[in-house]
Amino acid sequence: QVQLVESGGGLVQAGETLRLSCAASGSIVSINYMGWYRQAPGKQRVLVAKITSGGSTDYADSVKGRFTISRDNAKNTGYLQMNSLKSEDTAVYYCNAGLREGTSYSYRYREVWGQGTLVTVSS
């Protein structure tokens, strides 16, 4: 069973940095894209950043210039470097991936979510 496990969340002060990690495990043939979403209390889950297998990235306007998404294809791991954190960045951050599960000869396409990691930024 493929799963995503996030780590790196915590409590920081405004202006500080955090680095989130998302490790994918299981019978993974390839990962098409990895993304980070966040959900603040009482709000909908929204896209923060996304990266394709080719390295193309996309960011929410609110984090451009502060956050950087990256991935290590050999480790099936994605990262979100968060600099200059603001109180409005406080949320549960979820990792998301579109991937092929199975073997090279028999696979299916799946979209998988992690369990989330809490980021709290105090002002």
C-alpha cells in the first residue's frame, strides 16, 4: 500500500523557517507530481506548491518568493522549504502525489494524500 508521510511541522515565530518533508513508500513505479496543500482552521484546503516529475513548479501567490518546493526522485521524497514565515501560514500542511503504483508491467494511477503536519507561526 502506497503511503505518504509528512514531517517537519512545528511551532515557530514569525520570520523563522521550517522545512517539511514528504516521504512516499510502497510499490511505486513513478511519481508524476508532488504537491503541498494547507488547511487553516475554518477554511478550505488550498494548493501551496506543486512540482512535476520534470521539475516544473507552481506556487500560490501568497507564498511566492518565500517557499520553495523540491523533490528527490531517487528517494521518492518531496520537500517544502518555508522561509520568512507569517502568522497567516499557520495551517495543517498536507502532501499530495499523483503516482503509478504496482510494477513496471502492471500498474495503476493513484492520487495519494498524507496525514498532514501542523505548522503554527506565532506573531
